[in-house]
Amino acid sequence: MAMAASAAQQKAVRTTGLWVGLSTPILFAAVVLPLIGRVYLALFEPAGGVVAWPVVAAIVIEALPSLILAWCMFGMVSVFAEYQMARYVSLRASAGLKRAGVGATVALLLQVIVVPVALAALKGEPLWPAINADVFDLAVMIFASSMLTVGSVLEAAARELQDEVDQIV
């Protein structure tokens, strides 16, 4: 029974890893391509014929959290590669999960605090009212920080296991 459960778990990990591996480049392209298009239009076909650098800066600032989250998914590809080989507590997988948690947390902090404040500053608006975190952003931030915590715990466990193996050898 345990062998069947293990085979089912490995199949689920392989399937998830395959989907993450296939969808990550698509996700990254879905973020980068519109960014390139918007920056191109702002630089080479500006409204009024004059490039407004604050508009270009706003476009890049708005895209930054999405770029970071998409980049974090590339890190998850290596995590699932380790999981597919049944290395659930490997240092590489644990560190990758931790990095993804850090990246996701940073991206969400940017999305909730830095981006709205930067955009308000570029527009000459008051900064404090610009911070308007909704419940979804906060929930995803809690999830990301939980992923960071799990990655940190697994990384510490992997390091401890490696130290024990090194002492035995």
C-alpha cells in the first residue's frame, strides 16, 4: 500500500512539475511582452510627440512585482525537478523554495506599498492615501511568507541531515 501511495505521489509531483515547467515561460512572456510593448509605445510613439519619462518609469514600476513573481516561478522549476527525483528534503529544493518565498514576499510588498507610493509620487499625489492593500493581497502575502518559512525549515533540516551524513562518512 505504501508503494502505491509513493507511486501516486511521484506521479502527482511529475505532473505538477511538468505544468510548472511548461507554464512558467508562458507566464514570463505574458508579463514581459506587454511591458516591452508599452515601453516601446511610450518611448517611440509618445502622446503629444514628447517622451514623458515619468510615464516610462510608471510602466516599469507597475510591472516590477509581476516580473519578480514570474521570475520566482523559474526557481520553482528547479524545486520540482528535485521533488521528481524524490529528494524532498534536499538542500537545493529547500533553498529554492525559500528563495521563491522571499521573492514572492518582496513582490507583494512592492505591490502593496512601494508601487502605489512610487506612482503617487510620479503623479504628484499625496503618498499615504496611495497605500490601499486589499484582503487578497494580504492573504497572498501571508501565503508567500508561509512558503518562505517552510522553505527555511526544510533548508535547516536538509543542512542538518547533510551534517549527520558527513559525520558518519
